[in-house]
Amino acid sequence: MSGYVGDLSASQEKALQEVKDLVNKNMTDATKEEAEKLDDSMILRFCRARKWVVKDAYEMLNNALVFRGSFQNVGVENIKEDSIENELKSGKSFFHGTDKEGRPVCIVRTRKHDGTNRDIDEAQRYCVYVMESGKQMLKPGIETCTLIFDMSSFSTKNMDYPLVKFMVDMFQKYYPESLAKCLILNAPWIFMGFWHIIKHWLDPYTVSKVNFVKTKQLADFIPTENLLQSYGGSSQFKYTYKGVAVDD
């Protein structure tokens, strides 16, 4: 059995119910509102992430519920665009199209991030906002997204260890089972030193989802009609902010 809704073994069904019972039994003011929004699909993410060990899955889920409700004193669902305006107008990331499996694709243009000149709180809000936006794009039967980290023109000023550490923790602790593949595109040699550090923050399963690719290889993962022209595809999509196109 796959461990997804509609394809559970008897033991998986039992684990799911036990986690649900623990959530309901131990609900607090800090988790009640978020817990009431849970569905089986979301709970199963944490069960799979913790190999169906009920206690571990519940603890991970409960920590995520606290995070969702308390993040920066507003909660993840209450992040307003005017609180991340600097990030949005930079055009550093956006969703466009789907991969060959129908999963939403998020493109991150690392050259547009300046790790020496950013507000860390705003940058973290933006990361969560992007994750929540991706969740809204998931269609029935699709539970993960594909990430393209475009490293073209990457330089040391684009590296931001505190923000990358936050992103790693966000994915692994609060949004498990959300990433299908991470395509690191056109990584220059200077990035490899950073990667050796970042790699140690990731669990082996996450590392296995990382692929270093060149532009011509993107078509192996994403239909050409969904690839931007700058990546060799036919899509003429341009990221805009408030109706104004942001330069590539």
C-alpha cells in the first residue's frame, strides 16, 4: 500500500486513526484552530515522514500545528502581500506550469536574492507564503511540487545561510512530503562549497531528490510548453508584480 488516501493497509489505517485521536485528545489553544483544518491527506504526510511510528508522527504534526498558528505572531495563513512586498517585487521566485507528472513547478532565481541586504523576517515570511501558495495549487492525486533553483549568475552575495537553514527546517519539520524533486540548474563551481555544508542539514531521503542539471536537461522533467523560452521551451510567461514585468 502506498500510504496515501485511498490506498492504506490495515496497519496504516490504524496509525492514521491513532494520530487523529492524539490530536483531538491533546488539542490546546495553540493548536485548536489549525487542528480543526486537518484532513487525512495532511496527517498522512507526517505518518509517512515518520515511518508510521505513531508517537513520532503525532509529535511532528503537533509541532507543525503550533508553527502554523504562531509563526511571527500572525500564523502562516495570515501573511499579507504588503508584508512581503520587497520579496515579491524582486521576482526571485514564482510558480509556472507543471512537470511531466502534473506537479506544480516553482522557479527560484537565486541571482535575485541578496543575502547581504534583506530583512530576515520578511524573507522567512516570503518562504512560508510561497509554500502556502504551492499547497493551494495541488490538484487531487498530486501532493508534491518540483523546485528549480536557477543558479545562473550566482555569486557569494546570493548565498544566505540563515535563510537556507530556515528553508531546510521548514520543508523537513513543517511541510514534510511536499517536495518531489529539486533541480539545481547551472550551478557554478563556487556553489559546490556551499552545497557541501547545506547537504549535511538534509536527511538522506531529501538529498536523493536533488538533481544537478544543465538547461538542456530540464526538458527531461518538464514539458517544453511549460518551459520558459530562456530554458529552451516555448512558454512566453513573464513574472509580473502589480502588472509590471520583472526583468529576467
